[in-house]
Amino acid sequence: MTVLALLVLCAAPARPHAQQTLRDQCFLQAAEPTNPWALAHGITAFGLDYPAKDGRHASEVIVHDFLLQAKPDAGPGAKYSFARFASDGTPIEPHTNLIAKTFVLAGMAPSTKLKASFGTLTLQQLTDSVRASFRHVPSSEAYWLDAAWTLDLLSHQLTPKNSKFTTSDGKTVDLNVVMDDAFQYLEKADGDLAFGLEHHLPQIDKRKQGIYAHHCGGLHLVEAVLTWARYPEVRKAWGARYDKQVEVLFYRLDSEYRQYQAAISSAPQYKLQLLTQELKFFGHFLEATGRLREENGLKPTELQRQTVAKAKAYLDHAVRELEEQKAFERMDELKKSQNQVYLDLIGDSCHASNGWDKWPDP
């Protein structure tokens, strides 16, 4: 860590215990140079200056050590790619274009030079490779399950007035059409939740249906789609339908909280795993709603402010319960015995830290 970073940390105002715990967990555990997926999560929480344990910038490690010249499974037209997993199962880029998306959302300039093992390229060249290999297949469920990170990337490089690009097969893609399709898909995937909201149901049971079939409860897709409405013309076109999806997002909090509490009560032997899932959902909820506030100019109602406060309280309780389980102290053990829990505690601590930062305490 640089002297400047240390001075900034020392000068930072005191944070609530859970928030500081999440920041510490993310900062220390995401820094492993052999885990580029974790390093990308560190960038999400701390920005492009986030250092790996070996002293290099995380982005430098990710590109130099893991970027490849395109493999066949990268998609036709791609010039560069990351493997999804290392030979030992360590995640590299398990979700297509997660890493390029992370760089772009962290504010990396398109002209930034990236040193790979095979030569130097720019971020623009990396994202041009993403566009060349992009194929929009709205009829495919498998496509939507993996689309969130790519859509988030494209929607932060293009605008509704500059929305078209050409793929390697010579087809012109209009991101306006792609995002309209994505919004329609989200409405369908959120159908059960919209029904629960409309009928004032206390909860909608999670059975891996609709949005619950997606990684992280589909909140990456929610972020990618709804933040496209930061543009006034998109917001106007989607109108009340957009407002409804924002309401659905806030409705989810208590619906899911009740189910986690019931599950912990009925199956205490799985408490660690369930607390980890609480960390995942509450952290992603704060991040998704925080992005609507930052990017879309959301002015939360009093009820929405109360919901955010509850999310922080629920997250605080989950973190304290994880500490009682000594989860953060047992990371080396969990890596061997419950690797998915180990990974979730890293990645979701970073998302939760980022989400909490987007809703600073009064």
C-alpha cells in the first residue's frame, strides 16, 4: 500500500463496525495475485489503485498474468479473452466480460495501456473485442443468465444517441434494441415479485424461478438494465414500467429477509452458508439501489430510505453473526472445506462494502 493510501485510511472518519469489517475483509482477502476474480472485486470496492499482495496494481496482475489471445470459446470475432477458471478451479472470469466491465465502471480511460504477456493493448482494444464477438440472442435463457456483465459494460461505453456497432459477422447491433429486450426480460423474470408487490404479499418464495435462477439473485442484471435509464430519453420511454421495477427491487428486501430468518431457524446446521447468502443479498441490494441513486439520480422516498436503513441493519446483523461463527478468521480452512463459501465471503464482502459506501450514514 502506498503512503498516500495509508494516510487516507488513517484520516478516514470512523465507520460502523460492520462496514469497516467488510472493507477490511475485502481489502485483505481479495488481494491474492493468483485469483483475478477476487482482484476484480477488490477494484470494485477500492478503485483502480487497489494493490495485489505482490505490490502490483490489481489490474496489472489481471491483464499480464491472465489475459489471453482469443480462444475458440471466446466467441467469433474476439481478439482477447480470459479463461473462465484456472486448472485448479480458481475463478478467472466466470461471467463473460466481468473484468472489462469492472475496469470501465472503475473509470479506466479507454486509452489506458494494458501490458499482457503477449504484448501491449489498450482498454479500447479490449472492449472493441467484446463488441466484435457480441451476439444478441434474446430467445435464449442461457444468454440472459450470462448477459449482465456484458450489458453493463456496453451501456457504459455507448449512449442512446450513439448506440450502434458492428460485430465480426457484419451485423449492426443497436444497443437501444438490446436494452429494450433486456428490460422486457427483466419484467418477465420479476413477474412473481411484481405480483407480490401489487397484492401486498409479505414474501415471494424463492424456488430458483425467474430472477432467482440468476447468479446473485439477478441483481447484476437489475443493475445493468435499470441504470440504462440514467438517460432521460430511456427513462421517458420506459416510464411507469421503470418505476415499477424500482419498486420491485425495494420490495425484495423484506421478502428475502423473512425467508433467510426462517431457513436459519429451521436448519441451524446450515447457518454459515445462509449467513453468507444474507451477506450476498443485502450487499448487492445496497449496491444496486446505490447505483440508482448515483447514476440515475434516484431521490428515495421516505419509505425507500427506511428500506435502505433496514438493509444496513440486516447486513450489520449478518456480519456480526459471521464473526460469531469466526468465518473471517477461518478463511484458510474454508478455502479447503467449503470453497464456495470462501469465495462468497470475499466477493460479497467487496460488493457489500461498495454498496454501503454508496449510502453514507447521516
